Amino acid sequence: MKKILITGATGFIGNYVVAQLLQKGYNVIATSSDMDKAKKAEWYSKVKYIPFDLKRFDESVNYFTFFECPDAMIHLAWEGLPNYKEVFHVEENLPRHYKFLKNIIQNGLKDITVSGTCLEYGMKEGCLIENMDCEPGNPYAIAKNELRKKLELLTQQDEFQFHFKWVRIFYMHGKGQGPNSLISQLDKALETSEPVFNMSGGEQERDFLSVEKVADYIVKIALQNKVLGVINCCSGKPVAVRQFVEDYLKQQNKSIRLNLGYYQYTDYEPMKFWGDNKKLKKIVND
């Protein structure tokens, strides 16, 4: 059975991706920088766990053999989120991740799937298609976009023969998400019986998926090689944030007064955007 390496295995998406792969019967090599967190994961005893901190990357090490020569890799690791505006994404993360991925490809990896972000598109409004020019406007998105371009260059070199998939993830929600996310904050307000929930105007439109569905799509993308390159991981349907919150409250059979307009809209996201999911459909409907 295929052996698949997952970096960032203890992260929000990583936990779900590992679970999906195990459910499908794959041999999973999981890695992250936090072994204590990994030991608490439900999947820990079912995988080969190899602790690794990317900040300790060593160019002299053959990481393909270090991770026991996987057949494929899903690279979800990324440090310092959700601080999108910090320059370390470009100055530290970008060169480190590129060197690490180049090392593992150079030493024998033939199949790699890497997580990107819808923020690579920049401030474009409307339906976002994979072949659009990217104009990222914050350090995190700039670093991700540059990493993608560097890896694309490697695919054009004769010495590097590998399948490359870049998953542009849109908006997620689900158990285990960071405390600063919209739904996590809403859940906290409900748990503590707050009278109101402060939020933005809520008119911005986004493309939402549950983390379970995101993990499912990432696994399906990673396990095929008919559709390569950039692939939007999205629903293809725009939903106003206010509507999304109201729908969530109905699903939970909860109520709270929404204090709309308390927060300003972010300056690093366009007002209304969503993903084109035609490439994704070719994979999941195959």
C-alpha cells in the first residue's frame, strides 16, 4: 500500500487529512514540530510519527530517506499563522520551505501536493480561476505564491521528474480551528452566554467549506495525477458572512444578537470573491 508523508500533521487541516488517509487504508508517515501534541491525537498509534522542526532544516540531510522514502507527500506545514502581515513569511518561511521541498524532491520524491491560499489572488473580486495572474498583497500570500512559482520551475527541469499539485484553499470552519477564527469566536460567545456577538458588517462574500470537506478534497487531489498544477479547493458558491453566521446559528439551534459593523472590513481581502471549482470537479467526480 502507498506510503504517504504528511507535514503539519497536528495542524487544523492535518489532523483531518491523516484521519482520511488512514480510513482509506494508506500507510501514513506523519510529521510535525510538536510531538506532545501528536501523542494526544487519535491517529498517533496508527501512523509512523517522525518529529521534525522545519526551523532546524539541515541541507546536508537527505530528507527523502529521513522520512523513509514516501511514495507521495502532502505538505501542509507553515509557521506563524494567522499573522498574515508579518515579514517572516517571506524572509524565513519561504526560503526554508523551498530548500526543504527541493531537497526531498531531489533525493527521490515523485509526487507532491502543497497547500496554498486563495489570498494569492490578491484583491481581485468575483469568481477566481486558477489561471488568473496572482497579485498577492500580504507577506503570507506573497511567500506562498513565490513558493509555488519556484516549485513550478523545478517541474520544468529535466533532473526533477515529479507530479506537482498546488491546492489553493479558501475559507474553512470546523472543530479544532484557531481561537481567532469567526466560528470559534462565535462559539465562545455562545458558551459564555454573551448578549451580543461583535462582528463586521457581514456583507462580504466568501467561499466556505467544512474542514472535513477540505481534507477530503486534499486527499482526493493528492491521490490522483490526471489534474496537476494549481487547483482551487472551494465550493464554487459565494455566501455573505452574515448569512453564513445566521445559518450556523440555525444549525446549532442557538441565538445571539449580531452587532454588525463593530469591526472594520479587513484591508487584505477583497469584498466579494469565491473560487471556480471546475478543475476540482474533474477530480472528485472522476
